[in-house]
Amino acid sequence: MQYHQPVLLQESVDALAIKPGGIYVDVTFGGGGHSAYILEKMQGGQLYSFDQDTDAEQQAEKLISDKFTFVKANFRYLKKYLRLYGVKQVDGILADLGVSSHQFNTAERGFSTRFEGPLDMRMDKDSPVSAKEVINEYSEEQLHRIFGMYGEVKNAKTLAREVVSARNVQPIETISDFKKAIAGCTPRGKENKYLAQVFQALRIEVNDEMKALEEMLEQAVEVLKPGGRLSVISYHSLEDRLVKNYIAKGKFFGEVEKDFFGNEIKPLDSITRKPIVPSAQELQENNRSRSAKLRVAVKRETQESSKK
């Protein structure tokens, strides 16, 4: 089985407009598909690929090139690690915000509703908080917030109450324990969609994904050269909204700021009016690509701006 089939491969890498001798960053190495393709396109230059996952680190060992450096770190530390390598500015940054097929298909990682396994979901296996801690230790209010906000679950309040009453009887340790505990809230005929939303909420919370994404986007703007490209693939509306707002307005919430003359003060210009989505052929070949949206931006030549 393929480790991971990269989504929007051609489109996301072409969007970087790779230049000879350029410096590029893949902030989500995963199975390495995007990184391998970037390396194919590069003439000289250097690629830095980030991932906090040990499995990704093992995959990276297969990519042997003097143009390639693997960085075992969360992309929220983009600027810090590039500095450690003496890199201040880069020509392009690619981010594929999806969970790799490998992570979904490895039962003991606890990402998928299809398998029995522990309630884990940590991208970084050394991180202290797994989904088990969230389910067994968070207050009812906290659970209500994450199910509603990160999973966009309609009955988030009832769901949180069910979890708390089930864990009061006995700890919820495994995926099947959890599914059993919330069976009363799971809509009939829509079990898969509902569980996917609930698991998404837990995964986002466990890995602090939204905050990490905000931090990465802000740092991306700082390290991109004027004219440098940002290529981001997102898979759910929460991520996509953050990316879209940041590209359009230079901030995550509120309206774009303007200078005295009414010019927008923002660091990026969007290259794609609408997000790029997978072709019919890709959808047929890779079901996981169905919710993917690619947004591409270029850093403005004049940089009066990224100070919010």
C-alpha cells in the first residue's frame, strides 16, 4: 500500500513557480510526495521539509539529495528552525494541512474511526496530551466548545454531556469505548460523517492545530522574500477560512486595514480568485482529496505591512 498519495500535487508545486537556486520549504512533509516533486523541479537551491511525526522522519530518510534537509519540528516553529540553518528568507512555502493516509491507516495512532485502537491522535508521539486525556479529563464545557467549534457538530452540548456521564461510570480508553459511549448521540444513517466530525474536533484540539496554523502563516509572511509564493492545501472550512482571511486581509478576523490613501495594508496578494480543487480524475483516484482546497498567494513587493 502506498504510504500516502499526495493531493493536488502538480497544482500546489506548480504554484510555487520554482526558480533555479531558490530556497523552498515544505512545512508538512508527511509521506514526502510534495517534497519529492519539489526536488525534481529544483535546479540547485535547497528544500527544508518540516514534520514532527517520527513516521515522517523515517520516510524522509528515503529522500537522498544534497538539496534536501529534513527538520523534525512542528511548523509553528518555522522561523526558529530556519534561523538555526542560517536561512532568513525563502522563495516559496508549501503546506498540505491534511493528515496522511499512513496516519489514518495505522490503527494504533487512533486517527481513524475504522479501526480499534487507543484514543491517541497525537501527530507528535512525544506530546503529553492525547485524545484519551481530552475525553477523560476535560470539563463538559470544554468538550462542548471543541466539538462545536472544531467539529461543527450540531448536538455538541448533548455529546459533551454523554461523554461525561459515560466516563463517570468507567474511563474511556479505546476508540470502541468512545463510539459506544456516544452511540446515543450518533445520528442513524449518518454515523460515518458524524464520527468524522467528532474525531476531527479531537484531533485539532490534541495537536493545537488552529493556533499552530495561525503561527505558521504569520511566520511564513516574515520569511518569504518579496515576490515569494505561499501554496496552502486545506481540508475543512475552519482551516480554509483562516488561510483565506489571512491572504485576503493580513489577519484572521476583522476587516483589512487601510492606509491614509485607502490602500489595503496586507502582506500577501491572492493569485487564485477561487480555491483550486482536485480534478474529476484525481477525485476518482483518491477519495481523500474530495474536500481539498488549494489557495495560492504571493508576497507583496513593498512590505509596509506585516505588522498587525
